Amino acid sequence: AITLNAAISALGKAGQWEQAMQLCNSMLQCMLELDTITFCSAINACDNGGEWEMALHLFSVMTQGKVELDSITCNAAICACEKADEGDMALRLLSSTMQSKVELDRVVFNAVISTYEKCSRWEKALQFPGSMGQTGIKFD
């Protein structure tokens, strides 16, 4: 699966999100398990291809399955929201991730703040310092 994950990542960087998704489907057909790295690579591929809805669908599939969610994958999904000017969706992702006990880092919170800034909704970004404090993350 390591080689296939690398291929999905390379396809994503080349903007070939459809081919990346086809490779994921091929992995499933061959009974290969999609892991956190596979999902993160596929989410990034969709994000790079401007397919934020597909990226969020993958994130949803990941959270409903038995694949371990991590802050890197959460950040990838939030970045897809940022590129699509979907600040409220980014906030919902952050909230659901916080409830799932995933250990978040500054990068995730910064991505949500950046999303609101891009959407010209800076006042929403002001609520995040309190949320960060609740998780034990220190300001930088």
C-alpha cells in the first residue's frame, strides 16, 4: 500500500484527482485496506483538483469507517473548505473532530482561521483563541 499511497499523492500534486480516485477504487477492488495515509492523499488530491465536496465526502467516509483520524487529515479537509470559501463547513469539521478526541494542533486551528479570513468573516475567527485554550494548545 505504501507504493500506491505514494502514487495517489503524486497524482494529487499533478492535479489528477480523478486518477487518484480510480487508484483508490482499484485498491478496494483488490481488497487492499485504505489507511489514514491513503485517505489523506486522496483528500489532498481532490483539494488540489478543486473538488472540495469530494474531499469532504472522503473525510466523512473515513470518519464513519475504522480508519484512524488524525490532525493531518483534518487539516487537509479544512484546507479544501478554505479554497472553496466554506468557512462554516470548516468550523463544523473542526467541531466534529474535537468531539472525536483527535489530538489537534495549531495547524488545524490556523487553517480554520485562515478560511474565515479568506471569506472576509474575521469576526468568526476571533472565537478560536478560546477553543484553542480548551484543547491545551498554546498560542504562538
